[in-house]
Amino acid sequence: MDILDSISKEEIQNEVQDFSAGDTIKVHFNYREAEKTRTQIFQGIVLQKKGSRNNKTFTVRKISHGVSVERIFPLHSPQIKKIEIVRAGKAKKAKFFHIRKMKGSKI
């Protein structure tokens, strides 16, 4: 266990803000196209957080041009530059999968 702890401590980012399911966030991450690297922003609602130690992931859902897009991000990835909380949600559940069935202004 000591070896796993030492490796995971090196990879964990300490500057990650605390957010939960139901929050609206902006994820700034580095996106590589051919030889260029640029920062892309993905803004949406957090559906879930799962995992432990350096294997934590979170799922973000957004609606782009009428099409729902979900993306899973590793929390401690070096490609993620920053995570901004746009709006805190009032969540009573840890998983927000019921949002997938909602339409229109109910979201």
C-alpha cells in the first residue's frame, strides 16, 4: 500500500475546487489538434463523481445546438487547467441521472 500511496500523491492536484452533483461548472482543458495545443471550455451540469484516490472521475452534461453531450473527465488529469463553479446546485442526490429525461426549462 505504501507504494500506491506514494505514486498517487505525486499525481494528485491539490488546487481542485470542491464541487458536487448538480453544480454547473466550467472545465478548462488542453485539447491537442495535430501540432497545436489550445484550451477548450466545457460548461455543463455535473451528473456524478466517482472513484477514489487518483482514479476519481466526474461526468458533465451540456446541451449543444439541441443535442445533449456528456463527457467524463479524470479529476486529477494534467490536461485539466482549471475548474470554475458557475452555479452551485441544491442537490439531494449524489447522482443526477434523472436530468437525462428532462426537457426544456425543467433542466
